[in-house]
Amino acid sequence: MICLDPSVIFSLYAADTNSAEAASLVRSADEPLILTPFCELETLNAFSLGVFRKQLSDSQAWRLRQYLQLDLEADVYQCAHYPQLPSSVPELWLRRSRPRSGYARLTCFTLQPRSS
């Protein structure tokens, strides 16, 4: 299984200094890309943080969220679902951030240890 950090997912959708490396890593993957609800939530948060830091406009962040949603619907990622999110996650934030499907998905990728 391949495990990627939300920063890798961010770099796939938003042009930054790590975008080329992230794209190369994903293109060379010979296993499914697993997306967990937590990783998706963190990626959506990173898009919002990009707006706060003035790295992205509101419309750019909105488009990135839409591209991610389209890829999720097209099964670009294999989604790992959890039965429910922790009650400590604010409901208002979830309502604003969750995908159209009505529940949050958690995204997680793991890297296999290299054999020596």
C-alpha cells in the first residue's frame, strides 16, 4: 500500500515547489492510492490555509476542492472509510468542508519500507 501525506495531495492539485515530485511519485505508483477521511479533511484544510496565507485565491481553492471531489468520484483514489468522525470535530467546520457525498473521507497513504 502507498501512503501519502496530505501535503503530497495538496502538491498534486496546487502548483508549489513539490508538485513535480508529487506527480512523479504518484505516476510511478504500482499500487492503489489509498485516501482516508483524515487525509481528505487535512487536504481541504490545506486549501483553506493557502487562502489565509494568500497563496491561493478563494476561487482557486474552490476549484481545487472541486478537482479533488471529481477525482474521488472517478475512483482515482481508493477510499478508506471510517464508521464516524470523532465528536471533537466541530460540526460547523465539517459542514463547510465535507465532500458532496455527505460524509468526510479520510485519506492516508503508506510507504513500503525499503529492503536493504
